[in-house]
Amino acid sequence: MVKVSRQRSAEIRIEILDAAAAELLRVGYDAMALTSIAQTCGFATSAIYNRFPTKETLIEALIVERIEPELGAQSDAEAIAFWSGSTDLPKLNIDQLGVLAELLLAARHTPSLHESVYGFLRRRADIALVERNKAATRGELRNNQDPLIQVLMRASSWIGAYVFGLVSEPPKRYMKPINELMRLAMTNVAPSTPLPAERPNKVRNAPVVVQHENREHDAIHEALVNSAAEVFAEKGYHAAAVADIARRARLTTGAIYNRFAGKAGLINAVIIDKLSVGAQIVGFDVVQVLASSQAISDPAVSDLIVRLNDNSGLDNRGLRLAARDASRHEPEVAAVVGPLQEATLANMANFVRNAQGEGLLRSDIDAETAVWFLSVNPVGAGLVCAAFPELKPEAATTFYTMAMEVMRTQPA
């Protein structure tokens, strides 16, 4: 038996953890295999299993030994700077943010990850709340917003941007204006305070989208698509098994393969039948409320939040997340999901530009940035706020209402 020095053992552990992080970014948690990590490192599989007998133990070590000391420390420093009023905020490790986002995606249907992944978020929130409460004591904050929501909204934009970035290129310059937009929404700074000047982003072009076929399907097709929608929403794409979908529909797997090109073809049918129209409708409803000449009411915003989280009895957020994850693995799914998301973002941005031309929205926010924030933040909030079961979706209403009012206020 070859003895390994203590130093080399520590180096091997770091190599394994770093390879695990890279594998998470490449394929996601569900598709991540310990054997693939061993192959990447050039180690025998036993080198992994001797140290980390399960994926869960590997993830726990990854968070404690790699994510916490770097991203955790950066996030804490960033929160201290933001709530003290600084506009010069520390940068965060983008790759580690992606790892966290992947773990949050997996935690939706993997309870064994909750303690390690959600624990990390709760520790960050505790520190941010201390700093937020100092600002509140100084009388600097709006007092009609939930304190926990205030500290979570910023992380929601980071996580949501990663999820949207799986299929769409983000605007080149968006984080600084979004940070300042949120500052205006959460603090007593006048909403008319100008946002930082940024060069306009490239206008996103709306691609051709696969349209919903307005024709009747037989009962078997409908049963399979409905069952698939439920299973994908609950388990995500990779963990959803064709057999589970067939069983829930009370049909055989042959019924699926007779009608669809496997799991990828089935999720495409779900996207086209269940999501394609609804995603565009909700997107337009958001910007129409934003650009309305009438005052924005909390009930109207609350209704939008509910619809963004769940629509027609289906967990549409879960479906959207599963669809984006599937597009990473399946080119035929990417060919449907990518254009759908791109078209929705492009059309929303065009609407915002038109509203700016009519003086309905503030002139100093880039349309692509505004739409990116309105789209990614609620998606990220759904993942981040899952770590805090005491929070209700409507708790974010007053924050979103104020953020939209800021977008409607012309800069002084």
C-alpha cells in the first residue's frame, strides 16, 4: 500500500473539490458522477469514495471548504458595503455563484441537500440582516418592506441571471445599474436619483419561435404531456425518468416512444403546449403594468408574482427551470427553449423602449437591463427563498411595487 503524505492528501482533496465544482457547472448536480470527477483528476475511483462516500458528502465538503471561505466571505463583505451605502461593491466569484445556483436547482427535488445548501444561504442572510438592520436604525431604509426579502432580493438577481444565462446571453452591463435600482427601491434615497451612466446594450433580436399547434390531440398525448409536466416540475429534467412519466399517466413507456423522440421530445411538447404562450403573456403583462399610466397597486403586483410562480395549477417555475436545464444537455431542446426565451426578452425590451419614448418609463435605464432584472429576479427569488420556508411569495410584493415605481420615475 502506497502511503500518501499529509500535504499530498490535502492537495488531492482540493483537486477533487475543484473538479466537482467544474463538473457541477458542466452538467449540473443530477448528472454529476463521482466516477467522472475521478477521471478528470486522473485518480482511481476509490480515491473519491474513500474521502466522499456519497455525492451529498462531497457537496457538503465543497461548500464548507471551498465555497464558504471564498464566495461566503465575498458575499458578506459585499453586503456590508451595500448596506453601508457604498457604491464600490466587492466582486463575487462568478464560477462559485454558478455552483451555488446549480445546487439550488438540485435542492428543489433533493431534500438531502437542504442542510448544506440552504444552511449556506441562511448564514449569509444572517450577516446581511445585521448590516441591513444597522441601516434601518440610521433611518435609511423604507420601512414597508420585509427585511429578509430586502437582503434576499440581491442574491436573487445573481442566481436568476445564472439560470437565464444557461440559454441566453445576459446584457453586457447590467449588474451595477441593477444594484443601484435596488438601492433606490429599498432605501430612502429619492426615486428620481439618476442611475449610473452606462453605454446602451446591444439590442436583442427576436428569433422565430416554435408555435403552439392549435389542434386537438388524442387522450394519450394529453395524458403523457400532463404527466410529464408534473414530473419534470417536481424532479427536474435529468432526474425525471420516462418510466415515472408513463406510470403517472397509467400508460406504458411504449406509448411515449411511439409519439415522442424520447425524453427530449417529450419535454419539447411540454414546453410548446404548456409554456410557450404563457411565458410570453406573463412577460408582456409585467411590462404593461410597469408602463401603465395608472398607479401600480400591490394587488396587481402580487397577482404577477403568483403567476410567475405557478400558473393553471402547474408548477410553471419548475417547468421553466427543467426546460433550461434540459437545453444544456439536449440540442433539440435548446432549439426550442433558447428562441422562446430570447423572443420574450427581445419583445419585452422593445415594449420598454417604446414606453421610454412616450415618457412612461425613466430614460436613464437601459431597456435590456430593465427587462433582464424583471425576468431574472423572480426566478432567482424562487430558488433563494426556498431556503426560508417561513417566507410567503407575497412578502416580496412591496419590494417589486417600489422597484417598478422607481423605473417609472424620471431622473432629476
